[in-house]
Amino acid sequence: MRKPKGLPEPLPATCSVPEAGAHFFGVDTPSAYRLARRGIIPVLKTGTRNMVALPRILAARLNHDPDQTAQTKKGAG
């Protein structure tokens, strides 16, 4: 019996758009690219490749904005 394929451990800093779409949104490759064009999947453009920053997508899925947290910590000190 085959084990379902998941994200590797430890989690890499980036992954492809189709991988992010499949693992975090449960969509196929064309739908993942559609979500990336809409800005739902945050994309880092590196030349001709589009990569997804996993910390940013995890924060978005947890309804947590890392930029806002950094600003809050600066103001608290």
C-alpha cells in the first residue's frame, strides 16, 4: 500500500504553485495557477519560475499576517 505523499520534513522555505495548491487548498494544477493569478496563493517570481513562500502561505491560512506582527512588536517595545 502506498503512503500518501505529503510535504517533506523539515518543511522547505518554498514550493511550487501546484504543490501549494494541492496541499493547502486541495485543488489541481490549473486551479492552483488561477489562485496564484488572483493573489490568493502568494507567489515569489524568480525569473521565469513562480515559487510559493511557505511561511507566508501558512500565515495566511492561519489568518495571521507576519508583517502586522512585526509592526506590533516594534511599537510595543
